[in-house]
Amino acid sequence: NRGNIHFKAGELDKARDYFQEALAIESGCAEALYNLGLTYKTMSNIEGALECFEKLHTILNNCPEVIYQIAVLYDMKQDVQQSVDWFMHLITIVPTDPGIL
């Protein structure tokens, strides 16, 4: 995937464009949404990243990786209550994962 190649090369604008192009073709493509969210997060576009991950959460309900990203993004926004709420939700899904405790 060209978006992933540009992401790894640090060419975030190009990566974003390729992920957006993939979503224009298939709006519910989970991989493109996830990668676009990561790209926005790396670009410090927290709102854009949250939009991607929250849309992805409606598609992949209770996916730990997506919930983790949402919790971290709210933490980056300094929205402590939202971040805690999402982390608490995550703990109910993967209670034995030491990486989130």
C-alpha cells in the first residue's frame, strides 16, 4: 500500500492523501481508516484522528486497538475524563492485558 510506504518514510502528507483516496473508493475500509487515524495522530491533528477512530469504532465495535487509540487521543487533548472512560472500557474488554494496566 502506497500510504504505508509514505508513512514509514515520514512523508505524512502523501500518506494521508493515499489513505483518503482509498476511503473515497471504499468508505468503510477499516485498514485505511486506522492508518489515516495514525497519520493524523502523527501529524498532531488530534480531531482528525479522533474522527477516524470513532468512525472505526462504529464499524469494529469493541476492538481493543481502536479503543486504545481513542483513549490516548483524548489524553493528548487533555480531556482526562473522556480518556479515563475509554481506558476503563478497554479494561473491561481485555482485563488481563498488562500493557493497559
